[in-house]
Amino acid sequence: MLSLRADRLVDDRPGGIAKVLVTAGLGAWLVATAASQHPHRAFDRFRDYDPTGLFVPNWRFFAPEPAQHDFHLLHRVLTAAGEQTPWSETRQISRRAWRHAAWFPDRRRDKAMFDICNELITLMAIPSLDLAATSPFRLLRDFVELQVRREYADDDQPQGFQFLIARHTGHDAEHEPDYLLASPFVALQEAA
């Protein structure tokens, strides 16, 4: 039986107060968990009450700051005849489809490309670093070289190529892409 006592609603049934306390506790836990996922670190104070990290999970573990842009890798070649081609995308980012919710193996390559470009852009901030000697630069150079060799497998091999990293917001067409890095000319040597 419910009755009103001292301007409060009280449950007189057996275990009623326990149910109210458990419900309030679960509600507080849910609010603390949801608030702790906010990108602003001021909301992390709820985790101060959980030093073990078991009760207030941090689902930002895999993406503490979600990406808000895509990197695009473009290249152009200097043909065997000495003509420079226009920039073309080396590998397009995979378009999303419903089946990707269950099976999307190409996502790994897209993620790897994003991470390599991100690392290279981070290394650009080091003034005395020879960027062409870094692993991310060499990985991109080799990836583009492989693509160029595939494109010209049936034609005369070009003299060389150049690649470009562009950053774009993706679906927002109002923003122009940022061109972050244009590599120096890379000469192609005939494979032995």
C-alpha cells in the first residue's frame, strides 16, 4: 500500500525501500557512466570514486578523441614520355554499406592508412627530422609505388611519381581539403 507521509511517497510493502534504493543506485550509476563518456575531461571526476575502474567504465578507450576527418592519398606520375599526369587518388576510402556492420575487412586497410598518415603529420612538427627517412614516409612511398607499377603494368613504366596527403572532413562539401604534405619526386627504377 502506498501512503503519503511527511510530504513523501513511501512504499509500505515488504522490501519496498530496498527496491527504491536499488533503483536509485542503478539510476545514479547509469548517469555517472553516461556522463563519464563525455569528451570533455571535466566529467572524469566520477571515476575518482571508482579507483579500480571496474564500476564506471571508460568506453572512450579505443577512441579518446574521435577522428573528424579522413586522409586521402593522391599521386601523379611523370610518364616515360615526360608528361606529368593530374593528381589521382591512390586508393579511395571504402564506401559504407549495410553489410559492413557484419563484414568489413577493408576497414583495416583504411584504418592503417589513417594511422600512417596521422603519424607522418605528427612527425612533420619535428624541424630537424629527415621526413623521407621515417617509417611512415617509406610505407606510403612503397604503397604508392606498388599502385603506380600496377597501373602501368601493360604500358611503359613511368620515370617516377609524387604523392600527396590531403585531409578532408568527408561528407561536408563546404570545407576545402587541406593539403598537408607533397612528397619530393620519387624515381622509379626498373625491377631486377
